[in-house]
Amino acid sequence: MKAVHFDHPGPPDVLKVIDLKVPEINKKQLLINVKYAGINRPDIVQRQGNYPAPPGHSTILGLEVSGIVKKIGSEVKKFKVGDRVAALVNGGGYAECCVAEEEITFKIPKNISLQHAATIPECYFTVWSNLVMRGKLTENQKVLVHGGTSGIGISALQILRLFKSDVFTTVGTDSKKKFCKELGVQNIFNYNKEDFFEEIKIREKDGIDIILDFVGGDYISKNLNLLKNDGKLINIGFQNGSKVNLNLMKVMLKRLTITGSTLRVRNTSFKAQILEQLKKFVFPYFENGKIKCYIDSVFKIDDVIMSHKRLEDGNHIGKIVLKI
């Protein structure tokens, strides 16, 4: 089978397409004939050598796929060969065939194409588990999401709409600002033209309930200062660095919670819990069109280098997808 490989960590140019043996499955797994794979920030970090695959996980990049079931294990009950599915996978997505766990594979919601389905698992699992399960999101809260036009950002903005949240977001261009406005967000800040911290401070005297951040760096201190009493800062990445100087007196005085998580290392049972909640509370909105999958661009597997460059340049709006 064709698969994307790199011999050593480095820039996008280290990626190449090679031939590998089709992986074997165990009795509880499926083999998916991959049609599309989502490109995600963890793929970039792994390629750079800073996020190695955990023990037992595929070293091939790619954490989410859509495609057709090619083979099933002897104990798999929910799927049959030929089913259209998408899955959160433990690596291996950038390949013609990928192993998936039955518990975190799902039949594609009605009215969603294979191409769009590949954009669902990584971002929606991440956002739901952090905002709803970890952050204890409730209706009508004030929530700040950094990077509103990323895959994570767009997923978060749409889930927050279900909770009638008062949403705030940061973006880097006016075109991204326009996109978020079309999603129904009213409080949007172009951080290259305005200081989101000062703007929110002026508008929201009481502060923000929850902040979802993958930027880190100097944002961390600003986030803590923007939170109201008993507010929560949820970190899911540190693009600008994870080591900062903080005055933790604010945490004590305002009874703040600082938390975060990574999804890949969590066990299948936990990921299955997320999927069951998504199927109940989110998938119906995919089917009626109230939540949409937004794709920035689609690249052929032979153009995988270009797909990573597109993600790294930061100009995308929505998900970048690899066509296998």
C-alpha cells in the first residue's frame, strides 16, 4: 500500500510516499480502505520530532480518516465490509489502509460526504472532551476560543452555539474575522490589528467563564487575567511555547482552574465515551445541516508536503484534507 513516511524529523520536505505492507488487525479492529485523512497540528509536531507515537501506535502520521471498511475482526459487531465510516485512529491515517478500533469508529452521519467526514474525529473529539466533559460547559456562559478559524476553532464555535454561549474569538486576518461573523460570532478580534486582551477587559468587566487555548506563550498570563472568579483555562496546545513566568496569586484569589489534556494517549474506553456523547448530542446537527464541516483545501497523497506547508503558513480557514 502507499503510505507517507519520513526517515528523520524535519520540515515538510522530509515527507515522502513509499510502499508498505498492509497492516494486520486484531479481533476487535477494522481495516479501513482510506479515502481521506485529516491534517492536524499533532501531525506537524510529530513530523518535527516533538510528539513521537506512543507505544503500540502506528508511526505513520494521521489521526483521523474516512473510507470504506475493507476487513473486520472476528469480534467486531457494529460494522460490516463495505460500510462508509470515519474513525479517530492511533496513527496510520496517511496510508491507503488504516487500522481502527471498533469503539471509536462511526458510520458517517447522513448528508455528510466521505471528504467532509474525515474532518470530524480529531477536532470534535478534542473540543467536546475539553469544553464539555472537562470544562463542564453550561448554557449561556461567556467563552473565549483562540484561533477561531482553525479546525479546532470552527468545531468549538459551532458546539458553543448549541449551548447558547456568548462567544469570543481571536483570528489573524479580516477575512477570517468575516468568516467567524458568518458563523454567528459577534465578538471577534484580529490580533494583528487590535489587542484582544484590552478589548475584552473593557467590554467584559466581570470576565470570561472558560477559555480554550492552543497558543500558549504570553497568552497564558492574559487568559488568567481575563477569567472571572471560578473561571477555567483549558490548554490543548502551546504553539508559542509552554514555559512562561506566571503570578499564580490570580489563580488563588479568583479560584481559577488551569487544566488541559492530550487526546492521543488516552485509552480507547475514554475515547468511546466521547464518541457516544457526540453521536447523541452533535451528530444530529450534522444531519440537519446546523453544524457543517468546513474544508480549506484538499491535497493528493503525492502532494502531502504541500498540505503540511499549507497548515504551517496559518492562512487556512477550516480543515486541510489529504486525498488518499
